[in-house]
Amino acid sequence: MAFNENTAQRIREFFQQKKAPFYEKKMFSGICFMVDDKMCCGTHIDKKSGEDFLLCRIGEEEYSSALEMDNVIPMEFTGKAMKGYIFVTQEGHKTAKDLYHWLELCLKFNPQAKASKKSNPQKYFDRKIPSPE
């Protein structure tokens, strides 16, 4: 499982700031963040490029317009694009503003997303972020 721990921590902080209960699950060769027992987003290191990708589940309504943006590519694992899912390249989620834009889209879509039939519900947890002293 290859993923960027810094990106994962930034995602955790986003969910904590939003007070959105979440848990983490190893999937798609990285780590995914589950909200309401549904995959919301994730991060992994692309095997070909070695780049840190943000996986976003944004739904089919936002999918086409997102693909027209810089630093966005379709999510393909089996050689076929999965509609409603995109990868945002490292350059596209480098700043907090950019990252939060994509995570907001993921969280906005989550209530309409369907849970996997195979999912095994896990307990939610909230990681505490150490306060700077």
C-alpha cells in the first residue's frame, strides 16, 4: 500500500474540521476515506509516475466538467474509466485551497453515493490533531 502520509493527514484534518465522521480503509493500492460507510476519497502513489494522486468520488454530474480541468485525469484501474471517479495529480492538490475544493466536492456527493454491497462496516474514529505549543 503506497500512499503519501502527508496527504492522508491533510485529508484527516479536513474531515475533522468539517466534523464529518470517517474511517480509513486500504483500497485501490492506497488508503481511502469512508464517510457513512461509503468511499468518499483517497490517496495513493501512482505506480507508473510515482506521483501522489488524490482519488475523488464526485459523481457523474461533476465528472465531465472536472475532466476538463488541469491536473485531473479519469480514474482507471482495469483499463476502463470509472465514471464519477477522478484522480487529481499532485500539482492539483498541492495547496490547501485546491485540496479542500476537491474534498468539498467529494463530501457533497457522498449522500447520493451508493455503499458497496461488500462493505464491512467498521467503527468510526476521530484522530486528535496535536495542538501546536
